[in-house]
Amino acid sequence: METTNQEYERYQKASKKVKEIKGFYSHLTVYFLVISVLTFINLKYTPEYIWVIWSAAGWGIGLLGHASKAYDWVPFFGKDWEEKQIKKFMEEENQQKNKFQ
């Protein structure tokens, strides 16, 4: 019974991860479409000043943040980190408890 529950939890984690990655790719697609349109507008109407770079850079920073979350590039303070810390503290507490018995 516990094996089935563990498999279900693993499935839920994998499903959530796939949704996060899918969301990132949707974000990336919209980014390229909008930046392409803005680049066209910039070059057609104000080619003397390339302002589209600011839009691309600002949104690109947000896009990098989304990618880092979707692909776990920054392991600090994520769900896995929280779970590991909880397990670590629970194990330490059990060791202290067993030490005094």
C-alpha cells in the first residue's frame, strides 16, 4: 500500500515539474513573438534609437528567473530544499532523542 502511495507522490511531483517546464516554454514563445514585433516597430518607426533592447533585457531577466525555477538551476529555497531541511531536522531530533534513552 505504501509503495502505491509513494508512486503516486512521485507521479504528482513529475507532473508538476512537467507543467512548470511547459509554462516556461509558453513564456519563451510569447517572449520571442512580442520582442520580434517590438523590434519590427522599433526599426520601422524609430531606427535612430534602438529602444527595444531595454524591453528585451528587462523581460529576459524575468525569463531567466522562470527558467531557473523550472529547471532547478538555483537549488536554494525551493520545495526540494525545504523537504531536505525538514528531513534533516527530523533526523537530528530523532538522534538526540535516542541519545538520551
